[in-house]
Amino acid sequence: MATFLPFVAVAAVQRGGPDVLVTLPDPPRQPGEPLVRPGVARLAGAQLMMVPLVPQGGGTVNVHSPVTGPCRQVDLTATPIAALPGVSILLEISPLPFAAAAVLRRLPGLPVFYVAVPALASPPPDDHLVAAGEQLGTEAIAWVGALFDDRLALSPLTVMGLIGDAMPVLDTNAEVADWQRLADELDVAGRTLRVLDHAGRPGASYRVRVVAPAGTTVQTADATGSLTLPAGDLELRWIADEDGDPVDRPVHALVERSLADADDLTTSSAPGESIAIPAALAHGHLQVLDAGRWFADRSPGLLAGLGNVHPRSRLQPLVDGFATFAPMLDDLRAATGPGCGAHFAGWSFNDFPLDLDDQAATMLTELVRALTKGGGAGAEADGARFLIDQYIHFRDDAPAGDDLEAAAVLLLILGYDAMVVAGLLGRLPRDPRWLVAMVSLAALAAYVVGAAFAGDILEFLEGEADESKGMAEVLNAIRPNIALRAHHPARFSDNPLVVPNPLPVAPSAYLHGVSSWHQKFQVIRRTPDALGNEVVGYVGGIDMNKNRLDGWGHHGSKWRPADGAALSPAPEAGAFHDVHARITGPAAADVALTFERRWALDTNLQPAPGPTDPPIPGVAFTAPDPTDPEVPPQPARHLVQVGRSGYRPAPGGEARALPWSPLGETTVSDALVNAIGSAREYIYIEDQYFTPHDEYVAALLDAAVREPALRLVVVMPSSSDQVFGDVRHAEMFELLRDGRNGDGYGDRMIVAAPVRRPRLGDGGRVASLGRLVLQEDLPATGDQILVGPRSRLPEVSLLSPFVPFWLWVDGERMLAVEQRDDVLSTSEVPSRRFLLSRATGPTNRWGAQPRLHTAGAAVTMAQVPGIYVHTKAIMVDDIFVGIGSCNTNRRGFFHDGEIQAFAVPEQLKASRENPALALRTALWAEHLGIPPAMGPTLLADPVAAFELLRRSTYLGNRMSTFEALGARTELALLGESVQWAETVATLFGTVSTDVLPYAWNTLIEPTTASDLTPRLGPGIGTV
């Protein structure tokens, strides 16, 4: 039997009218509903074109299933569709993929078929397996259509044609001919082209300029996006949207022709160009996008070679460290010839192997030696250059001899960057928020008690906080001055927000500012690769640092240097999640020029050399022009914009402007706000902090109002290391959920963190630590638990609290949220009582089933360790992707030095290499606990896959919502921000409420004049 069969007997039917547009209902999710909701379409919310079928010569139409697969009922009773009169049930049929795998691989995705028959008497029950050719209904009229996972509203005839083209791999010529005869029978007269928006919906009322042999006209698409075209070769340009707003830089892609030949350059157009329509094209689909509404405009005064949108480039997403270092290693190994070299810019550097299976040969320092002249046979390259951020750098005019106050300032600054503190004291088995408190208590107590050891404290902290100091020395020993310590030039005085300092120490007396070069990018000039690329750029969140050695399984890497075998304690296998991108083609020239301009700036900012000091070399290679052969056009044809965050100095201030962006650069924030404003289906964000400025929050709120079915997913670390970030999070997420007037995201917003499998805690010297016994019965609805013996509970102190904590009782997972009293159990066992939070209610927060437990049951305390999210990435509608070093916060957008790359495939959703789709499916597969290679197949539809993110970790998900993590206000626990503010306020004798606004606006989230609407935080302003 054929893989696919026509819906009807070809000779018995005819077209009953024009195609009709159907929107599949997408009702709000109700509490307690299963992931797969009865009566709701798999492709809920999609717009679908259906063709009406009527019998030839009267009678009825017998409609059959076109494929073998499960059939579901879509309930239309609550939302009847006017275009389908009398239809209360829409049948949805998905093919069994393994039965038709060879054919499906030749299609743009998995087709889902829809059949509508009025007054359907006995429809197949939900999830009933129907066979190809099985009768579904008989009536005087029926409608049929299909959608692929990309949700493009293609005409049924186009889908039939694509299926017919794919079938010859398995099916006979006669079986294929049946589909072609049906398409011929249902063909329409004339020459038509349906216009689709970037999400695949019909572009109703879109206006298109048509240049034909007979003259130029402007046509307006009908309600289904359809245009009637004149004969001959044509040129088309989209000029206005459904509201009549002009289109600035249209991108066009002919869907069918792009799918047929991905290498045909005439199937799409670069931004602002028209597209040619050959005379032979009778019917088809034209997908359009306005690049001006997605990418950022170039900032005023920006250097000519920077910030442009480069056509025919390629952005290849790379998830986690192992996947990033593998291609980078290949590029570095090919960079030892004449004229080659490598440039590295980053926040943190150390020596480590890029390939754990070949450690000795792939140590970063060994690769640098191989790049340097004189490094051995074949090492004719001019070596490597490094720009290494130096975050803490005391002023030359700081008060002399006041080591005590300098140490207090240093600890104050580091305390607000808990990532630094955690790295500095990572050998201590404490939660990061308590590390902050512990370090700060130790140093600030020295300020209160006396200055006896302040000089030693200052020297130790300044050295230990600079993780890259030793690596810079090693690199400069390979060749002098190839590693420069970069000091970002923004100053305290550039911050337009003035908040009174409640502390007795003034950081500005000791430091110029708290800005940093946070950019993480690499540029390699190599011998040409298979596509002719000689200059390759890497941009993202991944530093050249050993803690990035991790993969999608997130088991972490326990790698240690050969001379570190005696390190005590041994390095922990930290799970570290991040995203990077490999950039080739003309856009790589932008990355190369960024490094070249920065090297020139930092060379001039270095201390004056002595008479015998070696000179600072120039760059290892010069940046190419985007039209040079070293950065050839790429077959992938991505539109790529590389943007930076550039501060703008205050008028009359002490800071100097960045030479390439003297008026500041806001490319990163502008592109992100633009993309959010253009979203139609989903917005997916992964970020280390996610405390965006008010304009960004307003854009998210506006998007929820404009598109009520829009999905929003935010993935963050389970424990924030941004002090006071939780204050802004609480207000912001409540506002995004509820909206300004009840019009927020509601159930269509998921805020979650990736976690590892539960892990037993370190028992230390007590082997039975955390292994307890239930001392009294615990009812299914009980909210208090008595466990013992107390000797197996961890000790409690100010710096070592253990409430809240997870525990398991006979397999049921619970959260102990508050310690109650210590008592003797009825069996005279010293025990302790805790208040519980259990997975009750319609949402069942973490998937456990509450039930009765009897005294004597085993109780186990365990950790649910988080996977640290360091990513700074966004995906929108499977069409737009942004990857870089810039956290989603005000500091990253307007204060520090950041770099971000944005991309859209020129062939839009018909692209065979779509970076937004590739990255989203890889990330969601990782978070859902399935191999990333399966993501493109199982998760291709973002709206349907969104529901899977709700799955419990009990069922295999690695992503847990913040509710399931227990991060709720009813825990009645001090937040990390309150703890830190109270600590600082107590030691300095100030009021904690005064510390918060000063710390947030001056030290944690400062801004500069690049921010056109600076507002005091951490609260949300009027948005």
C-alpha cells in the first residue's frame, strides 16, 4: 500500500470553492489539565488553509484517512468556525513516522492532516489508530488541509505536490500519480501567489508592488494573503503591512522554490531588494519579513565597518563547552601557516585542554605556542593576542596607606558579584548566597574591629579575585605583551543616576568605576576550510576557561591540571550550561574588526613602557573587509548582525569615549526590543540574570497584549548570583504574568531552571548524615513531619542554614520549609519537626503523589543541584536568534562592554539551515532530557513542544519551574538580597533600605548616557 493515499477518489470529486482560512482554537489552559489536552489541536493556534470538496454530479463525498496514524478530535463546539459551517469536530491525523520514515525525510517536516465533515456521525475516538484509506466520513461537502511543523499556511495543493515529490523513494509511479491527479483536479485558474508573514500566517491586506512587462502596479492581498499576478517575468517588493505601515527593508523568500533548491540564489532576496518571479511560476507562496523591524539601526557615529546586517553569512549555534571547543580546535590547528593567527577577548582565562581525549596536545598554552613564530616546524603564523579583562583596578590617586578602607571597598564590590566570590572561594562547600555573606562578614568585620591585617587581606583578595592574572603571565612568557590587561573606561561619573551613599566608605575614591569588558569572542585566521573561510569568528558566553568543559548531559568535568593531582579538595564536577556561535562569511569581518579596534585602544591605555621593555606588538592579522575573499559568501545565506554595547561618557566627565562608538552603541538592546515587538508565536530566553531595563519589560507586556496566544519561556539558574536580583524578579514576573490590566501571559509563561538528578549530600565524618526515620505517621494531607534521630541532621548556624531542603519519604518528594520544635518521639528518639510543602493542588508542582506514610518509613535528605545557566541567548518564532556575552540587564546593555550576534535565515522558514530553529530544538531537547539530535524531529513545532516544558522532573524533565523549586513567598524566609543588605547595614551602622537603592543603581546595575530612559531600580517603573 502507498505511504500516502489521496483523501478522496479522484474521479468522484471537484473543488467546491476557494480555499478557506481556518484558525485552530487555542483555549487557555485550565488548572489540572493534562499536557495533551482533549479536544485541542496539536498545532493549536495555527492558521490552516483547507480546500472544500464536493461530489461531481451530486451525491456525497467519501473522505478517507490519507495516512496510517493516530486520529484526534478537535472540538469546535465552543469556538465554531464560520468557514466550516455545520462542523463541530475537526479530525487531526498524524502519520506514524516509522512507517513512512523514508518519505518523511524528504518533506520539510511531519505533515499533520485535517479533515472537516459536517454532522460527523461516528468519528474515530481520540488516539484511535486509523489506517491509510480508512473511511472517516460521508457528506455532501468536506474540507481537507494539512500543516507541517513549521506552521506555514500552505495551500492543500502545495502540500499534495510536496508529498507527491517525496513519495517516489518508496511508492510506485501509479501511487504517486494519484496525488498528482488530485492536485490537477483541484487546481485553480489564473496565476496566484499567496503572501505569508514571518510566522507563516497569510499576509491579509499586505501591499506588494508588482513590476510587470505591461507596467507597475500595487496589489493588496486578500483575506487569505492571495495575489493575482499578471503574466511574464515579474519583480515584486513588499511595501506595506496590514495596517498600511511602510516596510523598510523587506526580505522575500519563495517557499516552494527554496525547498526544491536551497542553493538557488534567486529564491530569496537580501534586505531591501525586490525578488524576481519567473514567468513559469503559476502558483506559490511568498514569505516576507521586514529586517528593519528585527535588526537594530546602526547607532549614530558608529565606525563604518561595524553594526551592519551582512547577507550571505552563517551563524552556527554551539551548545555547551565541548561542542564549542571542538570546531574551535580544528580552526586553531589550521591557523599555523603564514598570515594566520588567533585573537581572544574575554572575562576569564586559564589553561586547559580543548579536547579531553588529547589533553597534552590541546592545552590552550600549547596551541598558542604552535601559533607563534619559532614554535616549531610549520609555525609561521604571527601568534595569538589576548585581551583579558581586569575587573578590579585601583586608582593611582587612591588614598595612600589606607589598606583597611581599600579592603572594605574591594569586598563590597566583590560581594555584589557573587560569581566572583563563588569562584574565589569555590573550594568551600557552601551555597553561593552564603559565600557572599561569609566573605563580606570576614572582611567588613576587619573594618569594624581594626586594621591589623588589612594590608594582607587587600593583597590576598586583589590577587585571588583576578583569576586571569597567572594566565596572563604565562602567555606573556611565551611572547612578550601578547596578553593585555584591559580596563573598561566607563567611570562612576558616567552614571546619570545619583543615589546617596549610606556607607562610610566611598568606592569612587578607590576605583574609577565598576565597568568591565565582559565580551567573550575569538577570531581565527586559518587556511581555507571546505567553504573557503579563512577568517572565522566565535561569539557567545563561553570564555577560554576550564569550567566550561561540559556537554549536554551536564555531568560536569573533573579535569585537573597534571601538576594539580594533590589539590585538596578535588575539583568538583560543576554543571555549566552555555551557548556560543561560530560566525563565517562577511559577518566574520565585523567580529575581526571589533578585536582590531579594541587592541588599538588597549595598547594606548597600557602603562608607559620602560626603556628596556619590549614593545607591544600589533594584531596578529588585520581584519578583512566584508567583501574580501577571506570571508566568502556562505551557502547558508543567513542575515547576521554583530552588535556591541558601548557606553556613552557623561559630558565633561573623566572618561574617554570609545573611538569606534563615541556616542555609545545600543545595538544589542535595540535588536532585542525590536525582536520582542515582532514576535507572533513564542519568545524563548536563556539568561544568567534576566533583570532587563523597563523598556524591555514594556516590550514584553506589549507583545502579550498584541498576541494573546504568545508563549514566553525564561530559563535562569536555580540560584541567582545577582544580589538584589530577586527583588526585581518578584515584581517583574508578577507583572508579566498578570499584565497591566489582566492581559499578561498567564499560563503561557514558564519561568524555570534546569536541574540535575537528586543527589545525596556529603556526609562528611557522619556516614549516616541525612538518612533519617519517620517518627510518627504522616497523613496524605499532613503539613508537618517529625524525623530523627537529630544527630543525623546537619548542624545549623548563621552561615549554614539547611531550611528549605528536599526530602524523600518512601519515594514521595517533599520540601521542608521551616524548622519547628525539637522533641522526643514516642520511642524516645531525639527528633525534630518541620513544616512541609507538598506537591498538592491542581498544578502538582513537582509531580509527586501525596499519600499516607507510617512511622518507621525511611526518610532521605537530598539535594537537587542546579545546572548553572550562563547563557545569554534569545530565540523568537523560529526565525530570529541572538547569542552573545550580554546578560539581559541594564548593566550589560548600557554600561559594560558586550558583544552579541543576531541572525535570520534569508530563506526564512523554508531554510534548510535555520539557526533559530536549530538552537531552540537543541536546547529544549537538552532540558527535556532527550538527546539533542532528536530535537529537530520531536520538537519542531514550538507551540506544541512548549507544553512539554511543563512535564515534571519525575517524568524525566531537567527543567523545573520556580514553583517546583520551592522559590515561593509563602516560605517566609529571608531572601538572599535581604540577607546581604542586612549584613552590610549591620556592619556599617546604616539602614538596609538605604543600602539597596545605592547598591543596585551604583554598583550592581549602573548605567550611562547610552540609556535614554534611566530609572532607579530595582523596582519596575511605569511600563
